[in-house]
Amino acid sequence: MDDPRLIALGNVLAVLEGRSLDDALASMPAPLEERDRALAAELSYGVCRWYRRLDALVAGLLRKPFKRGDRDLHVLLLLGAYQLFYSRVPPHAALSTTVEATRALGKGWASKLVNGVLRRLQREYETLARRVDADEAVRHAQPDWLYQAIRAAWPQHFPRILSALQQRPTLTLRVDLNQVGRADYLHQLTTAGIPARAHATVPSALVLDSPVGVDRLPGFAQGLVSVQDAGAQLAGSFLDLQPGQRVLDACAAPGGKTLDILQRVPGLRVTALDIDAGRLSRVAENLTRAGCEAELQVGDASDLPDSGWGSGRYDRILIDAPCTATGVMRRHPDIRLLRRADDVAALVDRQAAILDAMWSLLLPGGRLLYASCSLLPAENEQQVDAFCRRHEDMQAVELPLTTGIRAGKGVQLLPGVDDTDGFFYAALHRSRVP
């Protein structure tokens, strides 16, 4: 199968079955031409991003829902609708290719239905859009539970947050400032015909005007630059790293922050930990590209072994906690289809277990940086407050507020503000041995 629309259809169906879009995209056929690969990715991301609104628009034109065995036809209609209203595909091409896809699926009997629904959607779009957009959650393509949670958490900011989460993300680079100055690298990009600008608040960050393949980035293969959101780049500075320190990066995959740590300060002894051996291999790939080394360990950050990393002590610990990832839905729009309201409590419990385990490995005078890419207070400031009540031997460190807003004892970055995704950071200092 090399039709990018059918590939996108398979990707969205995989997400609806519980698979991440990243995994689905990684399984796309290798021989696929770059143009077709890009279209398949664009359609996959786009339908996931706008799924609920597209679903509401199409549902208003169906006499009855498709049977489960014909779920592919339902998603095919959403693909057609996305191309009509959110892509640069010419309308006649969006219609003809979508109808033709019914035959490729072996369901030519549905071609007239698909054609009729999409043509009605074109004709009646304004009326249908007014009806579905009356529900703000549907208008922003968010599940009801998440819409309500974001609105309750951020009553003054939620319209801007919801709007930002529907936008395509910028491509942001982190420059290894020990190898090259940001202005010098910006000049290299300009020379290579890649327009970019310096990020306003993060000294190592450059924001590209348009995404490009990493193979076009000067020095990427040598680790001169990495792709990393500007908000994620703050973790390295918030750790207050010093030469010779022992650093544990818990939940390290895919390794962007591990590499950032190693490139910031020479002479660090870094252990990168992740529960998933497959994902830990991505950390190794990132480090190898840049010529950096760390001790790689497969393990559960909430369950300390009797030897190895679990018996060591560290000057700095980074917990990039497993979370709902609601702050990075611009980059991972499938989150809105994969997450459920009852996921939050389980994740909060796991975060607390990791915090308690990691705290026992922190040396007196050391710093633990708790990070999440969530927008939900239960995973962020409330999690840190609960941790502080359990541990008397800690003090919260007030982090510099170059971007974001104060949130309890930490800092919350909001998606779309200052060209960052949504991140939370809290720095905890160990004052004494309990």
C-alpha cells in the first residue's frame, strides 16, 4: 500500500485502537517517496487534531453510524473532510481520491455514499459549522472531560490555550552553545537557505519559519544542533549544573534532555534511565550522533534495585514525569483520542511514587527538578505540594521567570505563548538527611 491517503487512514485507525501516532508513523512503508510520506503524515496529524469536529460535521449528514466493520469508511470521510477544509489539496482532488479509496478498500458499494456526503458537506458547510461550533469543546476538537479540566484550571487563559493546541507547532532548534554561538549558527541557516529567528527568551533556541528535514540542518549529524522545543530546553538551565556532578535523568527517553545536560557542562557523570529498553535505544542514538556518552540503564524509576543506579547518590536528578502530555497536543494531537479522564489519577499515583523513590537518591544539598508536559494542576503544582507535605527535608527553589507564569512552587509554560509547548517545572532542594 503506497497511497498516502490509505496510509493515513491506517494510521488514524491505529490510533483509535489505542496505538500512538508516533508508532504508526514509524511503521509507514520505507520505500515511500518523500512527498507521499509528507502527505500521509500531514493527513494523519490533521485528522487526529480535528477528529472531534470533523466527526460532528460528518455525523450530521449520515442517516445512521457505520457498523464497526466499516469504521474505515467513517475515517475515510473524515480524511476527505479534512482535505476539503484544512488542507491545500484542491477540492476536486479531495473528492475524487476519497471516492476512489472506497474501491481500494474493497468497498466500492460505498462510493456513492462517500461522494454524496462530501458534496453535501461542501454545499452546507456554513450551516453545519455554525451548529457544531456552538459547542466550544467540539469547536476546539477536545473531549468534554479535557475541555472542562483546562477551563477549570486556567479560567483566564483557556481560550488562548485551546486555540494554540489546534495550531501546527513551530520547529525549534537547540544550539550546542559550547560548539557554536547562536548568532553564528543562525548565519549558517541563512546561508543554507533556511529562514529562522532567535527565540525571544531561551538563549539556545532558534525558531524556523518553516519545518525542514534534519538532513538539511548544518552540523546536525555532528550534534551541533538538535530539534527541541524551547520550553523543553529550560530543563538544563533549571538544573543548575556544575562540573563533576553526578546526574540522573529519570524517564530519559527519547534523550533530548539527556543530550542537553551533557552538552551544557563538561565533566558530568550522567545516568540515563528509562523503563522501556526500546525507547532507551533512542537515547543512545541521540548521544552517539553528538559524540556524547552516558550510562544507560533500563529500570523503573519508582522501584529502586539494591545495586547499580538504585543504590547510587546523585547531585542532580531530573524527573521528566510520565503524564497526560496535555501540554504538547500541538505536536501529538493523538493525545486527545488516546487519553481518558480516569488516566489522570493513575498517572498522579505513578508520579508520586517516582518522586518519593528519586528523592531517596538525592544527596544533601542536591537539586531535584520535577518536570511534566501537562496542563493539569493535579500533575503539577498539586503533585509538588503533596510531595512537600511528605518530605520535611526539602525546600522549593524559586525558578527564574523568563517565560510562563508562577504555579504554586513551580513555573507553568502555556502552549503557544513565547513559542513553547505547555510545560511545568519545579526545583526542589534537599536541605538535610531525614
